[in-house]
Amino acid sequence: MVFEGTTRDVERTKRAVADFLGVDPARIPRDAGKTAVNKSMIARHSALFQAAHRISQKLRDADRDWLVSSGAARRLKRWLVGEPSSLPPMASADRAWLADHYWDEFDRIER
């Protein structure tokens, strides 16, 4: 199963997964697969975001999780990263290169 195919035809994907698991497809919730979760976030300020991430790891290691989980930390992350958004569209030349480069592997996986 290739990710792009699973998102392109969600109903077909649900039927394939149900068939693989040996369950009735009707048991899969109707809205499953239709809501985006864990959307990609592209940092507005990459270096600052990386520094903040390293600091948060040090705080966690020092058992100061409450600082990382505070409202101020969430606001800082929102400022550094912004709201979740879609990734920018891929350039057609990049898409063509990837398709050409990985076609044999995709074909092997799909068999």
C-alpha cells in the first residue's frame, strides 16, 4: 500500500484493510481516514525551533516537564512553527525524478 493511494481513495483503502484483517468493512467508522491528523508543520524560524527543541529535551531530562507543557511554551511553539498547514506543492520535476527513481521499488511492493 502506498500512502498517496490510501489518501486518494479512502473507501477502497478501508475495504482493503478490512479484508486484510478479516473483518467486516462496516465495522470501520464512516469518518475514518477523512480527517487529517498529525499535519506537517514547517517551522517559520528553523534555527530557533531547533534550539527550543533542544532546550525542551534538556528540561525533560532534568525532570522539568511542567515547564515544557506550560501555556507559555505552547504559545512559543505556535509562534516558532505556526499553525499546522499543508506542505507546499512538489515541483513537477521533483515528482518526475522520484517517480522515475523509485518506480521499480513501487512496482515490487505493490505485487
